[in-house]
Amino acid sequence: MGFKFITAEEAADQIKNDDVIGFSGFTAAGCPKVIAQALAVKAEKEHEAGRPFKVGIFTGASTGDSIDGSLSRTHAIKFRSPYQSNGDLRKELNSREAHYYDLHLSELPQYLRYGFLPRPNIAVFECCDVTEDGEIILTSAVGIAPTVAHLADKIFLELNRFHPKALKGMHDIYEPADPPLRREIPVYKPSDRIGVPYIKVDPEKIVGIIETNLPNEIGGFTPTDEVTDQIGRNVSDFLTAEIKAGRIPASFLPVQSGVGNVANAVLGAMGLNPSIPAFEVYTEVIQDSVIKLMKEDRVKFASGCSLTLSTEILSDVYGNLDFFKERIVLRPQEISNSPEVARRLGLIAINTALEADIFGNINSTHVVGTKMMNGIGGSADFCRNAYLSIFTTPSTAKGGKISAIVPMVSHVDHTEHSVKILITECGVADLRGLSPIQRAESIIENCVHPQYKQLLKDYLKLGVKGHTPQHLEACFAFHNAFNKTGDMSQVNWNDYK
């Protein structure tokens, strides 16, 4: 191989203040590690010397601690997009030490190609193999890597021996043409392959390779509990009723599911329900629960952007690649999250809400309206274009001091026009074909925790007239009560009469 092997420090030396870096990966799967760590050390030294050093960062979604954590702690991030989940980075964003563009994940690659955002001049990818003619085989995720590879002037590769070369064939790399030359994305079922198994670049752009042997930085998943298990059962029972009513085909439809313990509980409950046939998955993040169901013949095929798996489960996949390569495909995120494909396939989209209001609007991103939690991710890519859009959330948080259902969401990510079903551990609100007041009555009756049910009924009795009876002085009373007392249930409607 004619490429130059270098150290992470030598790579970091070639990255300058104000450079814009595009990293491979999607979640902590497939993310580079050692170059970002070396860059954080460099940033710290530059700052100690009184010199500015910050870089712009584009990724597929969230990353491991080596990127978002180390670079945040050394204040080396100028801007960040499109999604994050790191506590240290969150502090930087909410203190406005770093700027953050919260974007729909499907849109970032094309926004970069269109020139809407700063062009990444540096690419840093994790790969399991690379050929002399410039064919890069990624590891456990794809993200925005194909687009960044074409736009960047320099490409650094972390050749990670933890991931086997035999992964070649699991990826399906396809980049649509830009308007006015764009054609339909020819995915007609989740298992369709439409591209090639590698990213092809000019070998001259690969300026350095660093050899590593490191696992993904994916922490342990929060186990399900009584609340999340009940949410899972409610989703499963609802889908069974939809099949019996003829609103979902008896053969079922592909499923998209968000990330986290609620998503795992939902998929687990669906797998246990004999009335739901074995199904296919077309999603962004393939989690442990999908692999478990695949081995039980309850998931027939999974298309995603990343294998966001615990180390134990990922090792199982790598130990049985002949089995899994026939059942899993990893795509770039503008394909895995494509609104066009989501609508064509008729996805059942199941995502998690941070907060919902009684009229069906969803807040996925901001705590009490101001503090960024993680970002919108791919939820809207699927929500607005799904055959059936479901949002789930526990009805309360912080030991009951926060109601997840409020009079008006403090930040709107998904409007009432896109949200079809809301499900908590308390029950199911089917919002299809309902007026605002009917939606409010259904959500309060079926989804709100008993502690807050009467408070929200009383809110509707404040005497506001109109199609949507929202009291503009009282609509944030829950949030105001929480900010003042630490408990939303301390609201007093008499203050607003």
C-alpha cells in the first residue's frame, strides 16, 4: 500500500484554526477517535499559548466522547451540526461557547453539497480497509462520509483493526444527484441495494493513515423498566388493533424506531406479540433489540445508517457476519432517513417526545423551552412522511414533578399536523381526524398521568374561545411553576382568571 502511515499527533498538526472537519460515524458507531483526541491536546496547548484554536465540526449524528467530549472540554469547537448527545458539548451549546445548527439528519449532506453551510475541507474517517485505488470500506456506520469525502481537500483515515475487513458488503453507498438532475431513489423495499460497498476517492486526497484497534465508544443502554415496558405493550396492542381494523396490512409494514430504552421496549414488545408478523426495519439506528429479534426470526431484515450496538452484541454480529450480512444493510443518512423513501415504503415511525402538549404538538429538543438536550435528529424525516407517525413518552419525569404533557410545548419540533398517535404508559390517544378540542380531550383522558389530569381539564375551562382554546397567558403555567418551585403540579389557575 502506497499510503503514508502517520501518528494521530502528526494528523492534528495538519489541522488549523478555523478548519471545518467532517467526521464519519453515526452515534458513537463508526466514529474516529485518536485524531480528535490529539486535536484536543493541540487545542489546549494553543489556548495556553494565547492563540485561538477552534474548528467547525459536521458529523452524521452524535459521536463518541473522543470527538464531542474531548473537543468540548478543551473549548475547541467553533460550531457543530447536526445532532449531539454529549453532556460536555451540551454545556458548551447552552452557554453559547459553541454555535449549534440543529438540522434534520437527511438534509445535512445535501446542504453541504448545495453550499448552504461551510464546506468541510478536512475529512476524518474510521475504516476497516482501504485499497490503493481509493476504495474506503467504512466500519459500523456511514453517516455523511460519502458527501464529505467528495468535498474535502484532505482525508485522514483511522484504520481500526477492531472491525473486520469482512464488513465489506454490508454498506450500500449511494449519493443522489443534485437538482435539476436528481432522480427517484430506487429503494422499493428495505433490502434493496442501490449503490456500491465502498466510498471511492482520489487516492491523492488520502494524506495519512493512523492504525488503531479500538471498540466503539457506546456506553451501556439504560434498561427498560415498568413504565417503558408498559409503553411498549401499549404500542404493540395499538398496532395489533390497527391490523384487525384493516388499517395496517396483514403482512405488516416496515418499522422505523428511535434510539433509547423506550425504543428498545417498544421493539421488544412487538417481537413478543404473536399478532404482529415478523417485520422489516427501515431506520437510522440499529440497536441491540433489532439484533435479538433478528436471531429469533422476528425481524426479517434491517436497513439503517449505523450499528449502534453494545460491544457484546457487536462482537456477536462480527462473529456471525455470513448470517448478518444477508440481513443488514448500512446506508448514508440521506438515504436511511430519506423522506421520499419513508413515504414510498409506508413506514410505521415510532419516535420519542421530550414533551407534548394537549393539542398534539411535540417538543423533541429543548428543556423548558431554552436548554438544548440533544437535537431533532431524524425524527422529523420520518414523522411527517410516515404511513403512521407515533410518538411515545413516559407521562411524567423527575419523580412526578414534571408532566410530559403540558398546555403548550415550550419549543415546537413537530406540529399537530404531523403527529398521528401519542402513547404513554397511561394509554393511547389516536389523533387522526380530530379537531383541536377533541385532540385535547383524548390526550388528557388517555395519556396524562392522574396527578396532572384534572389540572389540564381545568386549563380547558379557563374560558378561552376559538378553534384552538389556548390561553396565551396561562399556556406556560406548568413551566413557570417548575421554574419557581421545581414542581409543575404547583400551578394555580386562579392566578390566570
